[in-house]
Amino acid sequence: MPYYPGGPGQVLTAVQKQLHYPAAAKAAKLQGRVFISFVVTEKGTVDKIKLMKGISAPTGLEAVARQMNEAALAAVRNLPGNWTPGKQGGKPAAVPFTIPVTFALQK
């Protein structure tokens, strides 16, 4: 399996640090979890980033939900650092990942 600098939990922490909660979503008190898939390449870079499951919004807030989905994609695109690539048969190999990105308002 590929290794992100700092360990498995660090990738989620790094994504959350990159995440910008859209102001319209905060104002609407819209929260939720987005699932983003990507591939860690043989060179340790992130590629093929896709939205697997986005925020579901009530009628009238669809545009706000799209902003949240785009913010989650951007957070993964801007993930700092390179991964140590995964290996298969002793050689570097591309490995798919799916991670959750959580939008939660502070209480």
C-alpha cells in the first residue's frame, strides 16, 4: 500500500486542513460527508481524482452542495507532499484510494 508522510491518519488531517467550507454552506447550516476517489501513481503523485458520493441537499440548496463537493475535490487536488508509492511484486504500482471528507459545523 502507498504511504502518506506521517502515516495513514495524516492524509485525512492534511485534506481537512486544505478544505475550505463554503460560506453559503455555513450560512445554510449544510453539513455532510463527501467521498473522493483517487489513484496514487507509481511515482507517488495523486491522479484521477473523482467525486464518488457528494453532499445531498434539500431542494433549493443544490448549488451550495455542488460548492461543497468542489471544495472537497480541491482539497484532495491540493494535498501537500508526495506519497511513497505502493508496490506489487516488488515494483512500484498505482493504487486506488477512496477517502471521506467531512463538512461539520463547530458547536
